[in-house]
Amino acid sequence: MTLDELRTHLLALTPEEKAEAVQLLVHSLGDVWFGIEKTPGVVGGDACITGTRIPVWDLVQYRRMGASDAKILEAYPQLTAIDLSYAWQYAEAHVEEIELAIQQNEAA
């Protein structure tokens, strides 16, 4: 997609969607993600929900198995809907990283 094509799509977004797009771009530029942290030596340095040892790839895998956000929140009562939102945004922006982590952990 070219920048001109993207511009057309961006202008068609609602104000809320535009705000989300801006947030996604800012995060991806600095690779700083609200609610997500990587700590060497914790869960192999994988991206986790801030303040937990719950890796993003685990939540993505759970979702792929058919779990709704409500079911995931029930299984992880320490998480909030906002935590899941951060996880889904991170996963969308880091597809290869998440896929690799899932593969490595399935093989383990």
C-alpha cells in the first residue's frame, strides 16, 4: 500500500479509530508499548503484560483455541480488558515474534 492510498483510508476513519492508529504508530516507532514489558530472565525475555509473568504469546494462543476475551479474563483474573487490548495491539504489530514464541513453546 502506498502512502497516498493509506492517507485515503486514514481520512475515512472515525476520530476514535484515528486515535488508535496514532497510538499504534507511536508505539511502533519507539517499540515502547503501554502495558507490555520485556524483562531479561523473566519468561525467557518474552513480551509480557506489565507486572505479570503472563506472556502475550500465551494469550494469543489461548484466543486461537477459541477463548473469548471474557473467558481469558476469567482464566486470568489479575488481567483487565485494557491489558488484553494492549496484548492484541502488541501481537498485531509483532506477528513474527509471537509466532516464533508460540512455535518454540509448543516444541518444549
